[in-house]
Amino acid sequence: MLLSTAGFVVLTVGSLAAQTAPAYIVTRLGVDTVAIERYTRSGGKLEGDLVMRYPRTRTYHYVADLGPRGEMRSLTTVVHRPGADPKAPPFMQIVSKFGDSIAVIEVKRNGASDTSLTGQKVFHGSVQPTFGTEPPAYGIYEQALSSANLGRDSVVYALVGPGGGPVPAIILRRRGPDSVAFTSTFFPNWTEVARVDSRGRILGLNSTATTIKTMAERVPNIDFENVVKAWAAIDASKGGAIGQMSPPDTTKATVAGANIQVAYSRPLKRGRVIFGNIVPWNEVWRTGANAATQLTTDKDLVFGGTVVPAGKYTLWTLPTPTAAKLIINSETGQWGTDYHSDKDFARVNLTANRLSTPVEQFVIGVAPQGSGGTLRLAWDDREYLIPFTVK
């Protein structure tokens, strides 16, 4: 049943109770497809399959038992790697059971209990289970939306999955008659915006305001099994795995007797506009992907008159439409989303150039020049340079 109040569609319990025809969701990062999902809902059961492409093809088959209000009572997820012995135990199996405030989670790897992930978690309110994939299973998102009775008010779900640590929350907020935002309390700037129809079905999902930067779209049909076979064949041709979406790399150079290295990850353009879009203007950028980019030098370096003593630092950038700054930060070993300005050691100006030929994959280079060298960052149609000397 649907109710409309002041332009807002209120999803009532049972509005998606019988979805016997499969739904299909395709998730892309730029022009590249990174995941495909199909799911059905019949009575008190939600069942789906999710195939992930990176860093290697793997499938997730999930079955959720639902209560009378559409709430999750349990979720069983089985993870397979295509090409594995069909008689062998699954690569991973996760069984989660949800009570009023306690979740009991059992995880097995190759048939043996994984004690590091198995255990109990205390949560408050309604639960939205997760098995830790990025992108997530959107069939579970849609079920949360269906059971939320979302009108003008926001609805909070405990995001419960395997592993230790606190239980974060995911908040559903109505943005209009056909738009709902999913925000996370764990990552304050994490927002995914779903387009929904009058029945509450997810038609698309924009995750570009998150670290995964993906776009998802509901499609009429897709040959799920053939996609799995095709991706597995690509893995096999590449020695067993296609690799990470933003693979790690290390630039090493010896400049005027100083041994310098920069460890970073290398995202790809994938048909996207990067600066002013994927990398916003006037915001601190992690300067790569995944873990924070780390600079190591065994001698003092001088950037723009600033002496940087020998040691380890992380590098960040602050790009604007006309210029950019390099941020040298004294904190190391953190993830690339964990920037703390109070740890800044120095901010120095970069020279910004436009490139006539776009750079597909982000690259950092260190090249000797005169009595010192030049640090170069390049991606898409931008190049950023800064000379330095060795003290």
C-alpha cells in the first residue's frame, strides 16, 4: 500500500513483499562494470546473488529471513570463487542471526571457524546486515527502505557485520518523492543517494560522494551466469586475478645522495572527469587511493624554502581550479580518509599545468634535476610539479 503526504511517498509495510521476478542492479566505476546483483523477494524471504570483479571474481549468495514487518531475522551468505572445487567447502560462509539487541555471527573459511570474525554484537533499534563488500548488496538496501515506513522523518539502522569494532549506523533520509539518501555515522561524509519509484524499488544509486565513487543502475535483465564466467576467464588470463581497482605502487629515486620513495595507490580515470568532480576543488585530496600516500627520505629535503627533515610523512593535496598546494603531514600509517590537519608539517605551493593528452592512471614521479629534483603528480588533464633540493 502507498500513502502520499505533501509530496512524499510513504512506503508501508509489505509494499515490496512479493517480488518474484528477479531485480538486476549493475554497478559501474566510470565506464567499467565492477559488480552485478540480482535478487528476489517472496513472502518472508529475500534471496540474492552478487558478483564482484575486483580484485578477483567472487560471488556472494545471500538468503535473508524476514519478519512480519520486513525486518531482518537472519542472513546467510555463502562466498565462492569461480573455478574452485565444487565439492570443497565454500571460501567463506557467514551466518548472522538477529535478536532484539544482540546479533550472533558465525563465520567459516574453507569449512573452518574463523574465530577473529565469529562472535556477538550488541546493537540498538533496527538492523541492516552487511557482509563487507563495496559496493554493498543493494537488495538489502532495498529491503531496509521497504521496512522503514519512510515519510518525512529519517530512519536509523544498525549496520551489523562480521568483525570487531563498534557498530556504525546507516541513516535513511527522504530527499523528495523519488529520492532517498543513505548516510553513514562511521564515515561522516559518506552519502549514497538512491532513485526510487513509487513502489520503493531502487532504480539507481549514486555513490560518487563516497570513497567507492560508483554508480548503480537497475536494468531489465542480464545473463548473470555468463558474466561470472567471463570475469573468471579474465582472471585466469591474468594469472588468477584481475587485480585491485587502484593498485599499489612505489616510486623510488636517488637524488643528490638522498634515497627517496613514495608509496601510493594508482586510481584510473575510467572515462570520468577527475578534477573538479571525482577530486573536488578546494578540498583536501588523499593524493591517490586506499592507504594514505607516504613519503620516505633518508636526508633532509627543502620544498619551497621549507626544510623537511629526514623521515616519513604522508602527502596530501589541496587542488583549486587555478592552483594547488602540497600538504606534508607528520602522521603516517593511516587510511587515506583519515586526514588530520593538526598534524600538518607544511603546506607548499605546487605549479599546475594543463595536459593536452590525458593521463589514464594517476602517477607520482621523482626525477633528479640540477642539485635537487622535482616531485610530479599527474592524472587526467592536470600535472602538478614542485622542485626540491637536498640539504
